[in-house]
Amino acid sequence: MKKWFILAAVALMIAATSYVWAAEDLSRSSSIKMQNIIYGATIDSKASFYQKRIYLVDSEFKILSDIGKDAVKKIAFLKAYRQKLIGNMVAKNVKLNTSSMDSFLGTKIHNISTNMEAYSTE
């Protein structure tokens, strides 16, 4: 009787341990999914911000036209390399606050031509 009780207790401990490990894996994967969603939304928000400036391309003033052309380049970059940017943000474990995500994207957007070459060769 004692042996059966001990064996049952050991079996329950093993089952509980595997359950805890499974729950950890589930929470870790949901955490990564949440990061992907937040990073993607931030990139979309940034693209939307620049989208509002596209109308300036047709401006008669050169400076305003340049701002519009720059916005078009930035939107194209963000849309073309969205998944790669998200992957880089996950890899670098960018904090989930606005300033950290904007800082990361700002550095990537700052010199688009260099970043486009780097992303296209990956």
C-alpha cells in the first residue's frame, strides 16, 4: 500500500512538472506573438504618420516637395521590410515602450538607402 502511494505521488509529480513546462512554453510563445503584434502596429503607425505627408510631393515649394518625396521613400521602406524589421526588433528585444520602438525605427529609417541594401542582401 505504501509503495503504491509513493509511486502515485512520483507519477503525479512528473505529470505536474511536464504541465508546468508546457505552460511556460505557451506563455513564452504568446509573449513572442504579443511582441510581434506590438512591433507590427508600431511600424504601421509610423507608416501612417508618413502617409499624411505624401500630398506635399505636388507642392510648388521645393522644401515641401522634398518632405513629401522623403515620406514616400520611408513608407516604401517600412512596407517592404516590415517582417524583417519585426524580426530585428524581436532579436534585439526592443522594449515595448513608445520611445524605445520609435528610437529603433528612427535609426533604421534615418539612412534608408544603406538599410535597403542591407535588408535586400539578407
